[in-house]
Amino acid sequence: MRLFSRTVTELAPPVAPEIDPCMDDEPARRLRESMRRHDWIAVQSFFAWATDPDDRAFYTDVCAAAPGVQHWIAEWCRAEPQSTLPLVIRSAHALLLGENLDVAERSLTNVVSRDPDDTTAWALLVDSASDRGAPPKEVRWRFEQVVRTHPWHLPAHQRMLAYLARHEGPEAMFDFVRAAVATSPEGGPLGMLVASAHIERWMALPRAKRRPYMTQASVRDDLLNAADRSIRHPGYRRRPGWPLIHNTFAFALVMAGEFHAAMEQFEIIDRRVTRRPWNAYSSDPVGAFTELRGWAGEWTGA
């Protein structure tokens, strides 16, 4: 079994993991609090500051998941009809819940007609098209509108991967992932797509075939090479929402039997467990994280 060259440092006593909707991002906590207070002026100011397309997508998700947003977001839309931000947040919330999909589609179409470079709206339109059963050509066209403006938009690539996994099968999914990763800058986050794709494939298989699939040499090499190109590359930098990337790699690596590599990720993650991908293993993501971290620790002696 292939191991990373550097030794994993001894772990400190474990801190109880928890699912933080803000993924340990202090600006996200302030944003969530502004949403709780219905302070849309503060939210608008926040997004004027957050200009990176990936960051804006992450913070939009934070807003969409804020408690009670459905009770007042329409008021914001009416109060500021010239602003596209409340329409995007309302649509993201609707897609998160799988409700009011027609409203989300109309709102997002309105947004991109007014701002064709709104990558968050286009990425959400990929989800909307997928959920409504739109033709594959339409889904791909919407994805292309995102990457036209921001070629390495991680959330849009994640949504396209999920669409391909559900509707076009593993071959199309892996072709998409390998092309995207191969052409992306080293040290970027798109290496996560390799881990996500193998997890999607693992989930689709009968239980008896899951372990043989993940532990085959080609899958292990794929995961390690993707890690080397992204999260382990000297040029890699953590951005808002980074725990999801490391949790995804940790899950894939531990299921592949690459325990030293997995423990390296567990050490980085510390308590910052994310709901995905651990909910693929158990309905209790924190319990799954704790169990598999312990499993990897036993194998490595950490």
C-alpha cells in the first residue's frame, strides 16, 4: 500500500467534532448573524466585500441555510427590487429545500438577464435544471456560462459532477472530472472532484462491491495524485468553506485504505466535520467521522 513520504505527526487529544454551518469561518458567522437579525443592509455590504466567485457561492449557501430565512426574504425582495442578491439567496434556499423550484428558476433567470456574469446564479441554475429534469444540453450550457467567467468555479463543478453521476453515469462523470482537474492550476481546489467522483461511484455500487472498488490500486493512485495536485501542493491555499474539501479527501482516503494519508487530513480537519460526505456512510455524520477517524488511527498507531 502506498504511503505519503512524510510522517504524520502525533495527534493531540481529540476535540469533539461538530457540524458548523459556517465551517469555522468567522466572516460567515457574522453573515449568519446578520441574516438572523433580518439585517439585509449588512448582508448587502458583506457581499460587496466578498468578490471571489467561489467565496460568494459559499456565503450564499450560508445565507440560504440561515434559520427562518423563508419568513422574511420576500420582504427584502420587495424592498430592494433593483438588487439581485435577495433573489439569489431566495432561490438558493428553495433549491436547498427542494421546494418552489419554479420560483427559483424564474428568479435566477431574472438575475442572469440583468447580470450575465453572476456565477453564483448560473451555478444554481445548473441545480435548477437538474432538479427539473431539463435536457442535458441545457444543463451543460448553464455550466458553461459559469466557467466562461470563472473557469475553476468549484461549486459549479461540484453541481455538474452530481448531475452527471445521477443522469449520465460513471463514464461521463469521470471524463468530466479528469478533464477539469487536468486543465486546472496546480494547488487549486478542483482535485476534490476526484475524491467526490470516487465517492459517488462507491455509493452507487452494491455494498459487497464497495470495498473492492475503493481499495483497488488505480483508485488509490487516483486519490493520492489528486491530493498531491491540490491540497498537498505548495501552492494550495485554504479559502472559505475549505473543511468540505479536506473532509471529502479524508473520507475517500480512509475508505480506500490509505490510512496514513487519511490521518493527515483528519489532523488538519480537527473538529471541523462537515455533513457531507460522512452522511454517505451513516445517518449520523459526526458518528461516522468519529468512527472512521478512530479506524484510521488504529491502523496507523496515531
